[in-house]
Amino acid sequence: MNLTLGYTPLLVESCRKHGLLRNQAAYVLATAYHETAHTMLPVREKGGESYLRKKKYWPYVGMGFVQVTWLTNYKRASKELGVDFVADPKLLLNPEYSAEIAVVGMKEGWFTGKRLADYITLQKSDFRQARRIINILDCADLIAGYALVYDGLLKAAGYD
């Protein structure tokens, strides 16, 4: 993990643009690192076409830095960014769109109703429970560990 891998600089820029605290930005990066299979590139959900077509949320399969799924989330992202992701889901693979969706979606609680500020503030960094922003507690301890590393990297880089 480092701050130059893939589109990490773009994600950091988006975090700054939207006023995220350093520990909140660290959690966004940790989530993206996990959800993109450590590439920091917007990706499509793993699996072949026949496998993905069996998903309840087809054709709105996981895409981007945070694996946006379900029609409701595609509609929300479309409304917020003014881009029709419903008509063309693969637009979620555009790094600029995907970064905005990851940062603003986690900040405002688009995905589960839980927001970064529910778990991460100036007073606390509950990186484990913050997984609820995206996906209950799936891999929560692993991602919390990534967030600690990213918090240190951001601190060393002067992110305040």
C-alpha cells in the first residue's frame, strides 16, 4: 500500500475536495484498496457473465472503487453526479466518477444509510464498525488494518 498506486492520488484529491478528515480519507482508501483487489483501479465485480447474470441485482453489478450495486444505488449516483449510470452502468468504471461516488457516497451514507461521521470523527476512528457504511462487517478487521496503514501514510504526507 502506498499513496501512488493506481488512482490513489485521485481518491485523495476527492477526499480533500469534500473536506474529509484524515482518518476518514484513510478509511475511504482502505475500502477502495479492498474492493478493487488491491489495485486502486475502478473494477467490475468478479465473475463471468453467466455468473453475474444470476445476481438479484443484475445488470447493476458491483462497479467502481466501492462496488456500487443495485438499481437504487445506480439511480442515486446518476442523480447526484448528473450522469446516467442506469442507461450505461460501465460509466462507473470511469475513475473520476468512481472517486466521487466513493467519497461522497461514504460521506453521506448513500449505500447503507451509515456515514463516515457515524464511526470516524476527530475524537474516534472506529475503522472496524465503519465497514457498515458499505457491507455490514464483511472483512471489517482486515479493512480496519488497511485504514491504520493509510492513516499513517496520509499523516506522513501532510494530510490534515
